[in-house]
Amino acid sequence: MYLRVSLQNHAMYMVGVDDNLLDQPVPISDILLTPGERVDILVKADQAPGTYTLQDLNSNTPLLTVEYSGTTVNDPIPTTINSDTARWVASLKQMDTSSLRQVSMTLSFVRGQGAINGGVFGRNTYILESPVGTYEVWTIFNRSGMDHPFHQHVDGAVILDIRGGDRDYAQLYTSINGLKDTINVPPMGSVTMLVPVLDYTGDTVFHCHILGHEDIGMMGIWRRV
Ligand SMILES: [Cu+2]
């Protein structure tokens, strides 16, 4: 389910993504949340007492109701957040990626099954072998007419480029200092990301986070050696 979340009458500030807190709050009016993605949102309760709904704008469905009570205080929205990970991500963005290993993965449907680089999980599974202690640049191509939220286990990635789909979403995730383990790859579009391969050897997986697509094979093995 694709949600576009907004809190009635309130400004929202994004302060965290899948894997880390950001270095500063980012003002947003609404946020697209695709299956598997997480966000941390800061809200200031500065409206008239009453009830306000957190709404999914895509389906016009209320998700929860916010009710005011107690005495009024006036805390400011912080301008910075002390985040070591965000500082590290900022330094990764300065990296010269041209000498790094480039990996490309294509998501598609093959005869009613989901595939990564033509491999259907469990039948002719696509296996990517990555040396631990390195950085890689992955480009995920979507060769289908549906969105695919691509999810990799273990290490989050720095989003470098998003082609196609929602422009605000692309702008947001290519500009913040966040590590993402789930990112939506738009229909016939692509996502390029810098992947630190830093923790743990062994086999893990990457897959589309729409469970119906994963179940029909859109999953591969990430062999960390
Ligand atoms: Cu999918």
C-alpha cells in the first residue's frame, strides 16, 4: 500500500529515515511512504485545541486522530540534530564513485514471475557477490509498469539519483543525509545508490518489498564475502 501522509493544519518536519536520524529537520507538507519505508516526523502542537487527523491523501483515509490536552507550552523546533550517521553520510556523498564497482540490477516480470536480472528466486536465483569492506554503486532499473520498493538487508545506502516517478520524492531522498534500506523504483525508471558493504559476511537477500512480488520470485541473494 502506498500512503501519502499528512497531518491536518500542522507543519511536519522529517527528522529520520530508514536507518538513521538526519542532521537537521526537513520541512515537508506530506510524505510518500512506500511498503517497507520508515520515517521519523516531528510535529509541533501549535494549533487551536481540537482534534486533527493524520490522513492518507492517496485514499482519503484517516489513519489516526490527534487530540490536544493539558497546558500550553511553546517549545521551538530544533534547527540541528546531533547525528553521527548523518555526518558520515555527508562525507560519503563527497566520495569519487567513478572508481567503485558498478552493479546493475533489472527488476522485471518474466512469464508471470518476478525477476532480478532475469533470475527468479528459488529457480534460477540471481546472486550478487560483494566483498565486505568495500563500497559499490548499484543502479536498480525497473523494466515494468509497476512501482517496486527495492529493499536490501544489512547495510543501508546513500541515494545518488532517482529517475522517473514522483519528483518531490526524488528530490527529498537525493538531498538528505540519510541511509535507506528501502527505496521506490518507479515504473520504467531507475535508482542509483552508493552501498557501503561494511558489516557481516554471509548470505542475505534483497527483494521487492511488495510481498506479492517477492513471493513470485522478485528476490536475490546478496553473498557477502
Ligand atoms: Cu515489486
